[in-house]
Amino acid sequence: MNYNEKIINRVKYVIKKGEKDFGKICQCCDGAFPLDVLSALYEISKFTEIEMYKDSSDIIRRINNFIQPEPHPIDYDWRFTLKTAKLIVDYIRNIGNKIALLGVPSIYNMLNSDNNKITLFDRNPFFNNSEKKNRKSKVITQDLSRPLSQKFSYYDVIVMDPPWYADHYESWLENALKLSKNDSIIIITLFPPLIRPSASEERERLLNLFAKIGNVYKLAYKVEYETPIFEIETLKGLKLPILKNWRLGDLYSIHVKNRSIPYSFRHPKEPDWNRYCINSQIIAIKEDPSDNYEKLEVKSIYEDGSYLLRSVSARETIREKIDFWTSRNRCLSIKGRKRLKKFLFELTEGTSPEYILNNLSKDDDERDAINLIIALIGL
């Protein structure tokens, strides 16, 4: 049975159970992207029977009230819902006093008022500004797809939510083991079996890796994710209904018995990005030492001239063309990134867009490029 047939069978099963809400159907389809679920509904001629939800305002308002800054796709930043965060916090609170949090800022925000030693490891540098309610809590800016930058003490509990790709899991687990001791407990999410065609086989290999590390237990509840703004924007751009928290994952605990397993951990190869925070929105600029252009030039990554990225998947090859990327999923190819970095720095310092346009741009062409950047940021 091929991937599309598996999705169709899953959709048929969910509808047979009586579900008619599109968002809940997606929730029950084991990670299949909503566009694929919609195609399956058309395939089985059930689309007209389904209820759609189109107003995203309350979703965006809820996200904005939860954690700032905005999640960005370069960080694979899908965040737990409040309900899921509370479930995990309640589960780990009494397991140990030293807790490491790998890529789970929502858990940190809940735990850092406790009298435990809490450390958040996350590559988003803006989480370092998180309010400290506990003198034992701290935030370490660390890209977990790469080896830890220094030696740390051991933790009783490690909670981790890696990006849903096998090489990221391996890299994150390698770092988690460096933070563990025998009998530490690793709480780890796992992606569902229809997130992509190879997901079932990847899950099986990862579960085998978990078992090499220690005793593995599947926890009784699913983890639920907020639909991030960048995904909402892409769903709207694809003319899809706006979905409430459709993405679910599994949750496992690993009771560590073997910290030194004979395993060659892979590390994903990714570009480096500079980040700028403007009104809670994250603007990312890809590093490229060969870009020596002295004037800013911009162009669309698509031949039709559009700027909204039409996917949230890291497998999308057009991502290689992206140099400028907002947390609202607006993207550009650029030349002259040193100039752009200067303009973005000025914006973060409070310089008005009008001043930059009128006083810092070199000519009309660069002024047009800056105007487009400002429009894509929404200033």
C-alpha cells in the first residue's frame, strides 16, 4: 500500500467513526499534512460533507498570548499547547530536582517558578530574555543539532522535543546522553506514522535506538501542538481551512541504562542564520561569506514572483533558495546581505522605516528592495 492509499484508508476510517470537522479529521490522520487529507476527501467524494473552520484570529491571539517571540520555521518551532505542557510538567515534577529541557520553552515557562534546578537548551537566542522566577533556572543558547559546546552536570530528567527528522533525533539524543547519568529519565516526543512516506520505518528505527539506551515506555497521552503563525499563513496561502492544533505526536520515557551505546550518531547539515526580533516577529538572514555585494538586491524564490513559502516541510528543496525568512513564512533570495543586516539592525534599534528609506539606501533600486522587505515584515 503506497503513502496516498494509507492516508485515504485513514480518512475513511475517521469518517466512518462519525467525524465531520476537518480539523479533527486532520488530528486523527497520524500527521498527514492537511493538503493531503483534503485530497483524500476529494478522492473518496466526501469533501462536501465536511465542516470547515476559516477564522484564524482567535488562534493567532492565543499564540501571541503564550510565548514570545514568534516561532520560526528554521527552528522547527512547533510549541506544545498549554494542556500538553501542563500534563508533562505534572508528570516530571516529582521525578527529580535537576531538569534539563531541550527545545521545550513552554515547559520552562511553567517550571522556572519551582524550586528545582531547571535548564533550557534552545538555539533561539531570544529565549535568553525569558523572565527568571527561580534563581536556579537558566537558559543556554545551544543548537542541539550540534554537539554541546561545553561539559554540563548530569540531570535527573531530560525533556526533549526534537525536530521530526531522524538525524535530528540522533543528534539530540547524543546530547541528552551527555546530560544523563544511569537511571536518568528522558522524556521524548515521537512523530506520527503518516507525517511523510518514510515515517513508519523511521519510527521503528528510532524506537530500536531508544531501546539500546534503556527501558522504553509509551506514555498514555498524545502531545498536542499549537498551530504556529508561519503554518497558518501557509495554510491560508494554499486556500486551506485554518486549523486548531491539528498536529499530534506520541510521548515516550526512556529510563537510561546505557549512556555509552556503540552507535554512530548523525548530525544534520544546516546553514547558519542570523536572527533579528522586530515587534515579536523573527527575521532570519542566512549566512553566506561569499556574498560581497555592496548593494541590496532581492528577488522571489518562485518564478511567479510570490513571497509566501508554500510548505512547512524541511524536505522542500526550494528552501535552498531562501536567504531572508520571516516568522510569517515570507521569503526572498538576496544579494548584499551585509547591507540588509545593517537595515535590520537599525529597525531593531528603533530607527523608523522612513528614515532608512530616505537616508540609508544608496539609490532607487535599493530603496525599492528595502520597501519590499519592510512590506514583508509588515511595518
